[in-house]
Amino acid sequence: MWNGVAQMYADMPKWEGQADPGFSSTVWQFIQSATNARRAAGGTIDGPAWMTGAG
């Protein structure tokens, strides 16, 4: 799912005037950078335990 969403938002500049994603391309770039940094540090992007029913 993450890969599909990442690809969709990678095309944000093409949406101008067609859709409002609720945040800018700059915010999306930050999200990608933070995600990549977390993965590089050995972390996951699974989300908090309460979202998975594990906590």
C-alpha cells in the first residue's frame, strides 16, 4: 500500500488545479525524507500499535 501511495503523491505537481491533497509537495518531500531516514536507521513505518490492534 505504501508504494502505491508514494507513487501517487510523487505525481502531485501534475495535479495542480485538479485536486487538493491537503498538503503541499514540500510536505510530501519531508514525509518521504523522514520515512527513508527511519528505514535507514532500522525502523519501520508500521505505525503505532493501537492502529494495528496490537496495543
